[in-house]
Amino acid sequence: MKKKERSLERIERRFNKEKKVIERLKGLKVLVKREMTRIIREKCDGCGNCIEVCPFNVLKIEKGKAVVKNPERCRKCGACVSACPNNAIILED
Ligand code: SF4
Ligand code: SF4
């Protein structure tokens, strides 16, 4: 087999492989999670105010500090920020 034919075959094989991958990816949904609420751990004293006021169950206490448990549920209402006595919560844009 000539050199040119061999390289054409190689290119075709590679192309078919990539085509199969693209076909498989078409069926997948891509979920991008964006964290809207951020807790400054050093400032948090674990009082739990933010957890009580959050209407969407975004936050929870873990090892004595607030953590963002369900970031995708945050509606940026700001209730947790107002309830925090230590300014430990930041709402990202
Ligand atoms: S901004 Fe509102 S929805 Fe988001 S974590 Fe704070 S209280 Fe919950
Ligand atoms: S209200 Fe502030 S200090 Fe209290 S648990 Fe939430 S982040 Fe921590």
C-alpha cells in the first residue's frame, strides 16, 4: 500500500472515532453550577441565623461553620447577608 493511501486511511479512522464521540456527547446534558453565595469561614461563628432565614435551604452548618450546601437553589434574595452578625456572607454577581 502506498504511503499516501495509508495516511488517508489513518485520517479516516480518526475522523470516524471523533464522530462517534460527538454522537455520544449530543445525548448528554451539561450542568454548570455557579456558586452565588460565599461564606468567609474565618468570620463565621456558626450562629445559624443565615440557615434559619434562607427560604431556599441553600446553607447548612458543618463542623460549626456555615457552608453552601445547595448553591443552585440560591435566588440572591440577600436575607442571609442581612441576618449575619459577622458580615461573613458574600453574594457573588
Ligand atoms: S441569598 Fe437568599 S436564597 Fe441565597 S443563600 Fe442567602 S438567603 Fe438563601
Ligand atoms: S449568620 Fe453568619 S456567622 Fe451565623 S452561621 Fe451564618 S455565616 Fe456564620
